[in-house]
Amino acid sequence: MTNSLVPPAGPQRVLALAQLANSVGDGAYYVTSALYFTHVVGLAPGRVGLGLTVAWAVGSLVGVPLGRLADRRGPRGTAVLLALATAAAVASFLVVRGFLPFVLAACAYASAQSGLAAARQALLAGLVPAGERTGLLAHLQSTLNAGLAVGAGLGGLALHTGTRAAYLGVFALDAVSFLLCAALMLRLPSVAPVSAVVRRSHGLGVLRDRPYVLVTFLNTVLLLRMPLLSLGIPLWITERTEAPAWLVSALFVLNTGAVMVFQVRMARGVTGLASATRAVRRSGLVMLASCAVFALSSSVSPMVAVGVLVAGAVLQVVAEMQQSAGSWQLAFDLAPADRMGEYQGFFGTGVTVARTMGPLVLTALLVGWGSPGWLLLGGLMLAASYAMGPATRWAIATAGPSKEPVRQPVPVN
């Protein structure tokens, strides 16, 4: 892997530029969307939450069939069409004026996003050799964080302005960002679809692969760290500690900056299934230590609480980067080469489930139980990280006779 934070020229760099393009738009969208739907569209906050929950539930269900479509029709063309569909869905928010249209537009947005994630993973698998995929995904994660930070800054300007035109400008920016993403992906070589001779997906598809389902479930448990940063830690700071509220923003910046700078380096040692499971195990140990440190921040002075929370956040982001690198390798190496889109679509549902169920779990553990809740959460993640090794060995033992790729890049017409 290169020492640079920029991927090497060619398909890897184009994939990173496409990631950067839509992450800038998404960053602006994330910080403004809730206020846009409540203040501009006029929806009640409870209805916005309900609509988004329904939308992401639908998105998690369609990720697998859309990933299967990428396998059968070619991942580049499918990814481009889904990027265009995402742009159209974002643009439709500009004319939403009621709850039902909002739910329909949100479902279209979540479905297109879920399918796009699966198709892009299949495209990456077809263009990048197996030994380089985790390194590229580390680059893409750094790029994602950089784009989100820039987008969040632009969204912050819209929030400061507070006008309807400023909010509409943010949504237009997000839609354009996905159009640019689609245009960049058109510059990539095509990846041939799976031959009809080797199509084996039918019926329940990936759900028949019980070892892979178990690996995905364990990874979903580990992904509870995602709502931890956006919801769990902010609630803990404001409800259970004497630390100032501004620390919430500071810890978010710390996390984002650390991933931007260190994710590529952290992923460098993950080159196969053995190193991937070791990285996941280490992440579980570090996450347990992080939770234990966070638990100590209650019932201490404000200055001590700040120091303890920063230490916990540093451990948390180290665990996050280790878990990410290991899970990327597992997701690709344990999937059949001829069903990459379908399997990546299923693996990606872990993100949606963690974001949907995580707030309920974290609120009950951290706000309800306090410090013991942190220890229980850390123990849960440690158990999931150590179970990943046996689950991976089970997947290897039941794998088919060949994992040789059945798709090859073809020149752009």
C-alpha cells in the first residue's frame, strides 16, 4: 500500500474522487435535513423520525436484490443508474410538502443509497485485486470523512443563514454531487456481469449461507459504535457527566480527523482473513477499554470528566479503525466472487440495523443503567469480536471449491 493518503492513479483514484463528490453533498445534507423537514416543510419531528425509520427499513430490504442486479447486469452501469436515482430522490425533497410524499421520497432515497453502496463494492471488487481492496477502502473512508467535514461546513453556513433558499441550495448541492459521482464512475472500466452459467443465486440467496449471516450479525453488533458517537456519547455527556456540552462537537471533530489521518495506516497490516480476525479481536479489547474509561467520567469534576472523555474517545476511534479494516477484508474474502454485489448488499444491512436499533440499545444501557451499562456494552462488543474468529473458520470450512473471479474489467467504450 502506498504511504500517501491519495490512492494511486487509475480506477482507485477515480473511485476515491467519486466518493469525495457525493460525501461533500451528504455532509451538507446530514446537518440540515432534520431542520429542513421540520422548519421548511412543516413536518412534526416525530413524523420525520418515523418516516426515516420506515425509509431505512425499506432500504435495508432492497440492498440485497439491488446488489444481485449489479452482479447480473454489471456493477458499473448499475452503480451509475443508482447514483442518478439518488440524485433524483434528493431533488424530489425540494418539492415535498406533506408526510406521505416525504415518506415516498425518503424510501426512494434510502433504497437508492443502499443499492448504490452494494453496486460500488461489487465494482471495486471487479476492478481492484483482492490484496489491495482493504487498503483502497481505507483510502475511501478517509476521503469520506474529509468530504463529510467539508459538506458539514457548507451545511453550517446554510443553518446560519436560516432561509428557505439556503436549505434548498443544500439539497440541490447534494443532488448535483450524486450527478458528479455518476459521471466519474462512467470513466471507470466496465466490469462484465456474471455469466448465466455461474449464477447460483435463487430463493433465499445469501441467507442460505449461514456462516456469512453469522459474520454479518457479529459485525452488526460491533457497528453499535456508529450511533455511539452521534447519540450515545452526547446523551452521556449531557445527562450523566459534568463536562461542558461543547465537548460533544470536539469529540466528533477528534473522531473525524483521526480517521482521515490514520485509517490508511491502521489498515496496512490487514492483508487476509487471519490478519482481519486479529484486527477485529484487537478492536474488541480496545473498545472494552474505551467503554471502561467512559464509565469513569461520571461523578467527577468537569475538568477531570473532559480528560477522561477525551481518553475514551481516543480509544474508541482506534477500535473503530481496527474494526473497519478487519470487517472490510472479511466482507470481501468470504463472499463468492460471482455474487459479490448480493453479498455486499447483505453485509451492508448491518449499518442500517445498527443505526436503527442502536439508539434504543444505547439509550437503555447508557442513560438508563449508567456506568454498568458502559461495561455491559464493552463486554458485548468484546464477545462479538472474539466470536468472529470461529465464525470465519466456519465460513472457510463451508466455502465452495473456488473463489477465482468470474468477472474481468473490459475497456471503456
